[in-house]
Amino acid sequence: DAKTTQPTSMDCAEGRAANLPCNHSTISGNEYVYWYRQIHSQGPQYIIHGLKNNETNEMASLIITEDRKSSTLILPHATLRDTAVYYCIVRSYNTDKLIFGTGTRLQVFP
Amino acid sequence: DTGVSQNPRHKITKRGQNVTFRCDPISEHNRLYWYRQTLGQGPEFLTYFQNEAQLEKSRLLSDRFSAERPKGSFSTLEIQRTEQGDSAMYLCASSGGAFATNEKLFFGSGTQLSVL
């Protein structure tokens, strides 16, 4: 699976949009981009995933660049409960497992 | 609660003892995964099952580790002769559906192991 690069940490003011970048420059055509988050003392939680089109659900939006070498997870109105570690993962279509990196620690402040 | 359940939540043991963790996946999920997580790191893949078959094991899974899923439902992870380096959070996840692609993994809250 392709490796991903994420900033170690980010801050965001409550109520503002949180934009979390991810670089996956070696991604191949059959690999999906997944985002999970992990709140302290809990297991990772699925957020969203996509192949090449932008995706939106009730939690977030995923913007994938046209060349698919990077993506951005957008939390439109961050709350204190969004404070967590966010993992960007590239997953091959024929791979069952997820390979996690170290993620981005997002701190939402009042 | 229909989520992934892990027991116990916390386990403290002395070096050299054996420990066993249990994971109950979401009902009817055919895939079950074990991960290990140490402080400040992302979860590391250990092994996974499709139904009762163990399909992949990581190099991290030494001979002291064994996982089973005898009836394709719950799973156990046993660590024999524990070492201090085994101290970590052990996470279980499950997923379902006919194809792995596009399937979400649902994680439990983990078992925190401390080896003294």
C-alpha cells in the first residue's frame, strides 16, 4: 500500500472548518483513500473514503486532487469533540487490512 | 449494543504470565482483525480472519502470540510468557460484506495490557 504523509499536529478554533491535508504521491489507480479518527482511549472510527471523486457524508468532506496525489479531509464546523488523531490511509482494492501511520493530532480549542 | 466488544478493558500481569483477550465482532461480520497500539503510534496490524480461517499474520506476531476464531464468531488472542515490551493497547476490528474493498472496519475500544 502507498505511504501517506500528514502533519504531526494542527489546531482549529471551535466552529471553524478544520482542513486536514494528506499527501499520497505514490498512490496507484486501484487504491482508495480512507480517513479514520481516534479519540483518546477509544478505537479508531471510520470517517469517510473515496477513490477519485470528492465525497461528503454527515461527518466530513473528502477532497481528492485530480492527480490523486493528495487529499484534504474537511470538518466543516469543528467542535471540541472533534479533538482526536486523524489517520489518512491508502488501501488497495485487493487488501483487507488497513495500515495506519502516525496521523495528525487535531486540537480544537474554544 | 451491537458494536465490537472487547474484554477485558484492562489487564495487568506480571512478566512471564500468560494472558488471553476476547473479541466479539459485530454480528454476521465475517472478517475480524487484531491490531496492537503503543503510545504515540498508530495501530499496527497483527492478524486477521475471514470466518474461521486465519488469512494473514504480521511479522510482529511472534511465536508467543496465538489467535483463534474457532467458530467464525468471537476471537481470542493469547500471549504466552509476557514481556514488558508486550505492554500496549490491543484492538479488535470487524468488517463484513462479500468483498473487502470498500468495507469499513469497526473497532472495539481495546484491551490495555500492562506487563510489570
